[in-house]
Amino acid sequence: MNARIHIPLASLVAALVALALTSPDVVAADKVDPVADARAFQNFFFQKFPNVKHEDFVNGPYSMNEDMKRQWQEKEEFPPYEFALEAGKEMFSTPFKNGKTYADCFPNGGIGIRQNYPYFDSGEGKVITLELALNRCREANGEAPYSYIKDEMASLTAYMAYTSRGKLMDIKIPDDPRALAAYENGKRYFYTRRGQMNFSCASCHVQSPGERIRAETLAPALGILNAMPIYRSEWSGMGTTSRRFVTCNSQTRAVPLEPQADEYRDVEYFPVLRRQRPADLGTGSTAMKLSLGLAMLLALSLAPSARAASEADYKAAYAAAEAASKEAAGMRNQWTVTVSALAAAKRAADGGDFGRAVAAAREAEALAKASIFQAVSEKEAWKAMEIR
Ligand code: HEC
């Protein structure tokens, strides 16, 4: 197969969204709502795949295909990642030249803590991933950093994840505007189209889970990061989260970022990508528990509106948005951002703030229209794609 798809969609989406955001003061207040995002994101998958058990999504491609699932379960009897686990354990307990170990750098000696990464460091104002923390530990102890892509880093994180098996993922978004900004940035990265093929992470992992690219079945985004690092026969070994991101970017002929670039770190911090994954081919720990500055988020969503609009304006805008959204749902391409915007409109209207309600409804309508366009234009284009 040879395909170079140029779908001129990004510009259309941008135009539609720009149109909808003509009153950004209003929409912005509703934008950062990780709790609503998580709920909408989850519901999207539950609706799109009514036959998949909720706790099964975290099993990635295996949740989408019974045959694959069986093969995977057979493999688990002699897991191919066992070697990496052993190596990781050995490395973890071997002292550096200065006599210290990794255990000296981490809470609880580094055991059973994987579920807390990535976290937002308020001193630095940035997201810190486990891989980054490991290399910082090495450098602080006079050792050279490891490659973020494979081998040692994958083994080390595999071992640390293994010690967290059975724990719930616990990504916290503290009450800090910089943490919310990092969250937003990660979310934006996830939904932004890029590369020659003009695909976002969501194009493959939200819109198309279960579809095939060559021999591969696409994993659903819900909980997609839980299993990392992961063993892949194609790699003949383990790969880290960074390796996966770089590979996924390259598949759409986008220029990958440097491993551990801010945007990759922020996308790891998009908590809907981590959920319960009780048993997996990777070594990953389990389930996300959303812990958020809820009170603060509520306060944000109550920010006052600057514009005047009537209830009738709202009703008209909402009806238009709802109709478009239903049409998108009928095409099985209702975006979670659309659902969030609709919910935001309703919330604002319930609170009597019709200015904000109208703006959010218009945003929802624009997003729904963009998703309809996407569904139509990508329906077939997808299958013709060549992935390297
Ligand atoms: C062209 C489609 C495509 C795009 C776009 C894409 N990926 Fe992937 N992704 C794949 C394929 C194929 C695999 C391997 C099969 C699978 O597990 O889905 C994969 C696997 C993954 C996995 C491992 C899942 C598992 O359980 O094995 C993660 C994590 C991931 N992608 C994240 C991302 C992120 C983040 C982005 C955006 C930067 C992205 N992907 C963009 C195709 C894509």
C-alpha cells in the first residue's frame, strides 16, 4: 500500500473553532475541567464499544479482539518481559560508584510508587515523569543518564511498575494554575493533528480503536498508558513510553519530539490515558484514581461572564449544537470535547449565565461539525494508509 493522505482538515477545524471562540473570555472559564473531561472521555468509550467490559479497555488492543486476547493470555504463561524485569531488579539494587542506590532518590525506597508518576512539581512548575526522575537520580550521583527510549530505562521502569502491580494509578492535579496549564497542554497535544497524514493521537486511539493498521489493532486511549513500558515482538524487546510516542508520531510522518520534551511530559499527565489495567502484557500498574483540586475547579467554572445574552439565544444555540452532536454520534464520531462543551453550556445556562452558555454551545456545534467532516473524509482514507 502506498498512500500519502493530505486531508485539509486541520485548517477547517481551526477555522470552526476560531469562529466558535469569538468570545474566549467566556469559554476559557469552562475549559479546564479535568473531572468533566474524564467523565466524558470514559462515557465516549463505553458508548462506542457497548460490548467491551468497562474494566477491559485498559487491556489495550486485546480489549478489541477476542482472538488476540486469547493469544496474549497464553503468552502470559511465559511472559516475554520477564527477562527485562529481572534485569531491572538487578540494576535497581546495584549501587552507583558512590555507593548510593536508586532507593536513595525516591520515596519508600522506590518500591510501589509508580502509580504516583508523572506528578506536578510545584517548585519547578513542571511535570516530572518516572523516567526523568530516574535519570536525575543517576546524574545527581555522578552517573551518565540512560537513553529514554529503551534497554536500561525500560527494564528499570518495568521493575518499578511491577512493584506497583495491583495499586491504583494516582495522578494528582494540584491546586496550581501551572498544573492546570500542563494538563491543558497535554490534552491539546493529544487532540492536535500533525504530520503529513494530519492525524492526532485521538484520530487513531479515540476515533479508531479496534481498526487495523497493517497487522496491528489500535488500542483505545482509555488507560492506554497503564501498561508502559511494554514488550513488543516487533521491537524484540521492551520500549518505554517515550519510544511509543516517538513511534506513533513517526507513523503519521510527523517529526517526533525529543523524548521527555515538555509536550510529551504533559501528554503523559493527561490522566484519562491512565486507568485500571489489572493484568497486561506490559508490566504496568493499575487503575487511575482522579484526585483533583475539585473545589478550585468548581470555583473556576463559576467565573463571571462578560456578555449579555438571553435564554432564547441559548436555547437556539444549544438546539443547533445538540443536533450536530447527535449527527456525529450517529456516525460514531462524537468527540469528547464536544460532549464537554455541551455539558458546559448546560451548566452555565442552569446557573443563569446565558452569555457563557451560548459561547459554549457554539463551540460544541463547531466541534460537532468538524467531527462530522472528519468522519466523512477519513472513513476510507484511513485504510489506504501506509505505516512504516
Ligand atoms: C496512525 C495511527 C496512530 C497515531 C496517530 C498514534 N498512534 Fe499510538 N499506536 C498506534 C499503533 C499502530 C500502536 C500499536 C498497536 C496498539 O497498541 O494500538 C499504538 C500504540 C500506542 C500505545 C501503546 C498501547 C498499548 O497498549 O500497547 C500508546 C501509549 C500510544 N500509542 C500513544 C499514542 C499517543 C500519545 C499518540 C499521539 C502523540 C499516538 N499514540 C498517536 C497508532 C497510532
